[in-house]
Amino acid sequence: MKIGEWFERPAAWLDGDAASAVVVSSRVRLARNLEDAAFPGWAGEEERVRVWERLRASFAAVPALETALCIGNEEMTDLERTLLFERHLVSLEHARQGRGSGLALRADEQLSVMVNEEDHLRLQALSPGLNLRACWQRVNALDDALEADTRYAFSPDWGYLTACPTNVGTGMRASVMLHLPALALLDEMSRTVKGIQKIGLAVRGLWGEGTEAHGNLFQVSNQVTLGEREETLLERLEQVVRELMEHEENARGRLLEKRETLLRDQTGRAVGILGRAHILASREALDLLSALRLGIESGMLKDVDRRVIDDLLLRVQPAHVQWSAGRRLTATERDEARAAMVRGRLAAALERPRRRRKSDE
């Protein structure tokens, strides 16, 4: 499969059928390093290239990756690497790397490996909905298969050794992406975030550390990697996520009961602006699509399939807009192209149920 084919279809983590109204996706990532090679940040380019070629050969011998696309960063354009970042398949740091870094990516997008990011290996399992345990099983099996042929940097006292001390131990980062618009509308997110942080979990924006929660999309992840078993960390995270789901659902119920006009106004404004705008920035697009998603889930907007909105959450990103246009665009051109694309897709989504109603008459 060629790299460009990924960008013509919906992202696996935004599968509208599997994602719930609140939980969008789950991810488990493992950081690993080779015992006999300098960590990427201390290695020269030639050593990084040797590590990449060595690991690339190892991937071919692992059944879970035997059909995966293995591609070096220098074999991709800047735009293609940014597209992979927007689809949550690589980190921003990895997307900025050149020769000596690479990616193994399975066609279903649910299993991938970054090579020579901050660590030699970042193994990732990604799945729509709340599926932390399934992600863990997949990535753990891949880790075992690779470790059978690769000696990792490991300390009996500290566990797996990583470039960043916060990852030492299990090397595991598990995260869940949630859509929490009702808590945001009721100004309850600040208090919620503080409560989550007090129990040792991190809350970040759509693109991870240091980013804002555009579109009311939040990532909740573990911070502790040392001194506890992976299963314990996952169980704690899943428990908190289920509590967050309950809080968001209660907030939506309160909005419908006591502030229905506000909810209708948010939905109506989103439909009006997205359906008629000719200039649309990515942040504004995400926030308006978030309002539409909430309107659909609350029964305010029955004529739009949520899968259309979920796909647009990805398609409005800058690199995806440019990929659709087939060329590099200036910021102004992107905003214009984004608005035109959203208008067209939303109009088509609204027209389909109208045609069905007419055929039933």
C-alpha cells in the first residue's frame, strides 16, 4: 500500500461506528531503546541510519507487521509527514525528522512503529472508542515479538531505559481522547482537569502535550510509568475515563433540561456558519464541528450523520486541506479551500435525508 492511499479514507481512530458520543479513541504507546546503540538524541546521522535499517529488517520478520508499509522519513515529503501527524500516526517530533528515522505502518492504522523519534522505538496501538485493553494486547504482543530478536536497554532496578526520565519503567503511555463539549459549555472543565491531575493523570489537547483542546477534544493519559504494572495503570485510566463519560453525559442532560435554548443556539449557529462561510480557519472549524457533533448527539440535528462530522474533524486540518487541493496553499488559500470543502460536504449530508423523505412521501 502506498503512503498516499491513507489520506483518501477516514482515519481508523475516527471510526464513526465504533466511537461513542464521548470517547473518540484509545491509544497505548511503548518507548523502547536498543541496548547497543546511542539514543537518537546523542547519535549521529549514520548511526541513526544503521539503527533504522536494522529495525526495518526486524519488522519484516514479525507477523503483525509483515504486510506493513515500512518507509523512511526521507522517502516522504514534508506534507506527507504532516498528514501522518494529523492522523495521530506519528508525533510532531518524528514528523520533523529526516534521514535515519522511519515508520512501520499497518494498513488498518491500528498498529505502527516510529523509529528514531526521541527513542529508538515507539510502538503504538490505536483504536476507536474505549478499547485500552485491546490496544495493550496488540502492542504488548508486538513488543514481545520484537524483543525476541532485539536486546532492549533494560535495568533490573529501573525497568526499560528511555531518553526522557518520565518514561523510565514500563515505558508505557496510554491515552484516551474524549469529546467534552457540555462540560466546556457549563464552564466545568477547569475544575474537572484539576481533579484529574490530582490523581496523577495528565490532560492535554487534541495534539498532545502543549496543545489546546480545539473542538473540545481532550486527551487523558497516565503520567506514572515507574513502579506499577501496565495493567494497573490501564485500569486506573479506564476508571477515570468512565467517570468522565458519566460527568459529560450528566452535563448534556442538564443542558437539555435547563439550557435547551443555548444548545439549540450553538447548533444553529454552527450549521449556519459552516454552511455559508467562505473563509474558515482550522480552529474555528473544529469548534463549530464540535457544536454540530453535540447537536447530533442531543437530538437537535437529526439530518446529519455523525460519521460525516467525525471525518471532517480530520479533513479540516491544514495538511489534509492541502492534500485535497493537490498543492501547497497559503494560509488564506487554506481557509478558503477549507470553507468550500466543508460547505460541500455539509450540503451533501443534509441533502441525503431530504431525498429519502421525499421518496417516502
